[in-house]
Amino acid sequence: MSSLSLPPFTPRLANGPYPERCDVQETAHDRWLASAYARWFLPAGYFAARASRFADQVEAFGPGLAKQSDAALRLETHRLSRLLRRQGLGQGPVAESFALVREMSARVLGKRHYRVQIMAGLAMIQGRVAEMATGEGKTLAATLPTAVAAMAGIPTHVLTVNEYLATRDAEEMGPLYHALGFSVGVAQEKQCPAERRQAYAADITYCTNKDIGFDYLRDRIHLKEWPSTARLAVAGLSGGDDDRAGLLMRGLHYAIVDEADSILIDEARTPLIISGQQDTEEDVELFRQALETAKTLDLGKDFEISAEDRSARLTEKGRAKAILRLGAARLDAAPDSNRLDLIVQALSALHLYQRDKHYLVSEGAVQIVDEFTGRVMPDRSWEMGLHQLIETKEGCELTGQRKTLAKITYQRLFRRYLRLAGMTGTAKEVAAELWAVYRLRVARIPTHRPPQRKTLPPRLLRDREEKWRTVIDAVREQCLERGRPVLIGTRSVEASEELSEALGRAGSPHQVLNARQDADEAQLVAQAGQ
């Protein structure tokens, strides 16, 4: 098994003052060839045999480590750390380090990694996506590559889909890392810059993909203001503090992405944007006129919409009708290049953005709902006047328009990590895309025991009422007759509240967790199933 070469803990001049991978320009043809190569020559299952032999090697160290005292294990940690920093992440040192982390986990957490978790850990330290079935212990498996990377002096980011999971995982796994002598940080949106900087200064940082994305953009803005990267590098080598540059992170060294298929594929092209306030005052009448004009246009004749990429387009007839409608109105005084663009945005606001699905109105303000997590993003706003048009549609007070200061997609962001890995329950279906976009291989990990889960086929029902009745019947069967807790997922806040009303009428006690109650998430999840 080949050795690995990962970046050192302290950024050196060779890696630059802010270590990250450069963007690689690829054509659609390049992506197609890479995807085809993945489908034909990268089977996800071949990894298991090699990983099983590695697990044998790790387990062989177990009896000897079990006889050592806690103090002896800490000395062993220092020895292995020096070895990893000097020789890199070869198979022998990694196997011995995995065994050490496994033994310490058994003592501190009362959990010893199973063979399949060792195999998953190997996949992630090698920069692969480990496909593990639900319930196989991804959180514990991730401690192996995370701790070993920390031993090697590599700043490691463990990314989850929401702050609740990031905080929970850091708290649950923190005692293991602390016993090994490593610091653990949690970067959260509500923290001030100094607190976030401290979180990223830790050996291991838990955070969400969104927090990493926006903090990276903030760092890029600060780096643009620094007179030269050479001076920044020299300042770092001479003991200068990143506070001088206003940097939050130490670069993009190594990331382990939980729910990798969701973050790396489903959200790949989601734009992350940092914007600033425009200097000009916004004209309420400008947006009102745009909405009124948009309401007079007919779908199919005057404009077309695409739900897939959530965009609207005026037809030639629609353009003429809009211009005629505008006449000498206030909107017509807008700059020529923006006259009809605002009409198009108004069409999007009317037809493509729904209240209680794409956004909430809370205390007179429009708050965006993250469609992938169902959580409110109170400090985020849409650009190009869309946010103000939705505020006008909902009768809210207008906020100022924003100008873009920095932007990036998740796809570009994660391609910049020097080493990227992930874990998920469903990677086989997107294996070709993971290779084509990120050069990530998928390692399919067997289950610890034969799975007992039954996957039922989809059912197509006539209408929503029949669908809710079917759901309620299933809830009664599982909860009342079998005494099992039930988790029901919906696509929107509106749907969750509609189902809640139906469950209430049926006399079925339940709890609702959606974007309106996400502040109580930890308490609700802790009480789930009781």
C-alpha cells in the first residue's frame, strides 16, 4: 500500500503563507473522460480486500498496547507523532497510530473501533470517500484519520451539514482527542472573529461546510489587502500572528466531509457570496413598479421559467409588452442595462420563490431557508435585487441592495484542499462524478453485521390528502402497535406544518422540527423517541 504525503502543520514558504491547491482549469471534455474512466476502471469494491489486511495489521498491535499504562500511551503518542512528521503517512506508522487511537478510545470513550471502522479510517486518511451504511459508526470511524492527521501536524477540518452535529461530534469525541494531547475547536456562525480564529487554530476543527466557505472568502478578502504574500509568509515564519492580516484559518490542508454526496455533489454549484452595502439609497417605488409590471405578464406567452435552475426569461413578446407597460414610469429611469433585468428578477420572486419553502417572514423580515438542511440563514440575502423584490412582495421593510465582494462555489472550494476525504451512506451512485470533479475514489465498506433494514418501494398516491392519510396509518402501525419511534421528513416548512395538523387531528402526539424551531434542535433531538 502506497505511502501518503500530506502537508506539514506549519505553513512553509514552499506551500505559501496560506496553503491551498491552485485551481485547475478543465474542459467539459476533460470531465467526461474522467467520469468515463471512473465508471470503467475504478470499481468501488476492490478496496475492501486491501483494507482488511490493513485492519489485521492494526489489530495485531492491540494486545501490546492494552498492557501499557495511560502515561505510556501518551509517550507512545509523542513517539508516533515525531515519526509521522519525519517520515510521512506510510502504511506502517499509520497502522500503529490507528491501533493507539483505538486503544485510547476504548479507555476514554468506552468504544473500540470495529474492523469496518478501521477500514473506513484507512480510506479517509488516503483521501477517499468511505461509503458506510447508516448506523455503522461514521463519527467514531472519522476519529482515526482525524487523530492521525493531528499527530502528523496537519490542521484538520471535520465538516458536517449543521452546527448541531458539529458541536455534538466535537463534544462526544473531544475527550479522546484531549487524551491524545490535541486541541479541538468548533467554529460557529455566531462567534466573533477572535473566537473563530481560536477555533481554527486548534489541531482539529469541527464546523459546517457553510462556515468554512464564508470564512475562506473572508480570508481571501484579507489576503487581497495584504501588500505581498512573501511578506505575509516571512511574518508567519518570524512568529508574526495571523491577526496582522486578519486571517481566520491557516489554509486548506485536510478536510473530512460528512454526508459527502450531499455537500460535494448536491450542493456543488451552490454559490457562497459575501457582499457589502451599496452606497446609493434604494427606491421603494422601483421594486414596486417591477412587481406590478411582472404581474401583467402571462406565463408561456410573455415569459418562461425553469424550476430546475430557478430562473426566468422574457420572450420577445414579453420584452415588448414590458417596455410598453413601463412607458414613462419611474422604473424606466433605471439604467438601460438594468431595466428589464429587474422585471426578470420580479418574475422569479413571484413564481419561483415560495414563502415557508424558500424563505420565512419573521418579525417583518425575509429570512432565507437552506433547502438542503431546512435551517434559517438570517444573515444571508439574495443578490441583484431579488431579496428586495421578495421583501416588497411580502410587504416588508426594504433592506439595502448588496454588492458582491467575494464569491465561490463549494465545488471550487473543496477542490482547493490539499487533501480531501469524506464519508457517506450513499456514494456508489455518484462515484463517477466524485472522481471527475474532485479526483476522489469511493471505498465501499462492508457492514459490521448483516443489515436488518428493509427498504420499501416508492408509492404513488392520488393527492396530498391521501398521502397524509397513508403516512398517519404507518405512524399508527409503528408507534401504537409496535412501540417504535418514527421520523418523518418533508421537503418544506409548509409541508411539515401541514402534516403536523393532520397528525394532530388524528390524535397522534408528535414534535415538529423545522426552520421555525431550529434553535430548539438539540433539545428536540435529545428527546426524540421517548
